[in-house]
Amino acid sequence: MLVLLTAALLAPTGARAASDSSNDGDAPQVKLVDPGAEPRTALRVTAPVGSTTNSTMTMSIETSQRIGGHAMGSPVSGNASTGMQSTVTSIDAEGNRRVEVHYSSPTVPDLAGVRMTATMTPVGAFEDVSFEVPPTASAATQSLVSQLEGQASNLSVPYPEAPVGVGAHWVVTQHPKLNGIKVTQRIDYRLTERRGDQLVFDVSTQQTAPRARVRLPGIPSGAQVRITRWLVKGRGTSAVDPAHVMPLDSNLSTKGVQLFALQQGADHEVMRLTISMDMHVTSS
């Protein structure tokens, strides 16, 4: 269940009718570390066709930027509250569920025209995620959708295939693209409690990117940019019910630093981006 997001780097550069999957076709890889205590059961999604989950996601983000050791303005902070209505529209023979998510926001009215579609596998992973954004969407809507894209794959808890019990620990690895930058995202889940059908997890996350040349929005076309460090970590909890496609209650706090080497002609600088974010999702 990440945020994991780079608000400053994910700022969209223009309207688009649809966006690529946040997973970019890269299915989550699940590795079971410890199956936990007996009794153990196989965890599978049970949400029926037509079932709807109403959720609210709140995000609080703060970023600061320094170039050559000098602060570039004051830290930038923002808060967003987004409504999500998720519906299972179909289930295929293998148990994959097609899910549609419609968004709303009291502060960004035209977010109501945004729709996410995705496939949820029988073990709870979101795949083939795509967003449809009206071409007339405002800059505020595009910015918020950019944040939602970064969080889409973190809204579910992928389960291992094998049966597990309380105390189980597994690792989910993904390689999403953030504004064209392919990162490695590791999420550790530990099943701490079962309350009837509800499952409670401790969650820890880590996102990294290799040293590589990249292109960033807002950087002059003649400049060269290389990642020299990218590390974002987070911790939180998540409570889920396999009969729902969204978490019942989840919290995640992340902090991180990204360093970039900038070169334009004979000029060299280092850009440092510091990010912190809190995300909370509740469902009914």
C-alpha cells in the first residue's frame, strides 16, 4: 500500500486524454519470507461483481529544493482530499477483477471527470492501471492526477500464493516509472492481526533509482541531468478486507532525498530535492 511520490518531478507538462499505467506493465513480484504461525490460509480477493467501495484519500506533501547549496525559494507544501468510488465491473474465468475508480474533490471540481481503470488479480495486485483525463482538465487537476498515478499501485496489498498466518512477512517489488524515470520500489508487509475477515499489516517501503542520465520537466533542453542519489523510505499500517478492492484504513508516511548532477556547458551544479508525505485512506 505507496506513496511514494516525487511531487516536484511529477508535475505534468500538458493535458492528456489518457496516461500510461503507473506500473508501466511491470507486474508486482511477491516473495514470501516467513509464512507465519498456524493456522494458515490462502489470501484471495472475494469482492463480487457490482460491489462498490467508497473511499477518501488525504495527502499532505512538503518539498524543498536546493541548487549549488542555495535554497530555491521556500519549502512548498500542499494538502489534498480526494474521494474515490471503486466498482468491480467484471470477473474473468481466472478470477481477475476489472475495477473502475471515479474521483471527486471539493477543491478540484473537474476531477470528477477523471477515471482510473485497472485489473485486480486474485491475489490483490493492481495491474494494467490507466487514467483517463479530460483534455480540458485544469492545471490543478493534472497536478492532482499526477499524484494519484504515483499512488495507484500502493492502494492494494498483493498477497503471496502460499497460505499464511499471523506473523507472515512477504516482500513486493515493482518497477514503476515516475515521469519517465524507472525506479525500484520494495514494500515489506507483515501480517500482525486478523479480525474476522479483516487483515492488519505493518508496512515499510523503500524506493531507489540507479545513477543514470534523465530528462526532467523545467530543465533547459541543453542541460544534462544525472541521478546521483535517490532514496525514499516510508512506514505505516494497513487494514484490508478481501471483500473490498480498497483498504479499509491505511496510513503511510514517507521521507526521502533525491540528488541530481546538472551540467550546462562549463557550468556544474548539484540539485537536492527533499520530500516528505503523509497519506491516509479510509473506506466504507
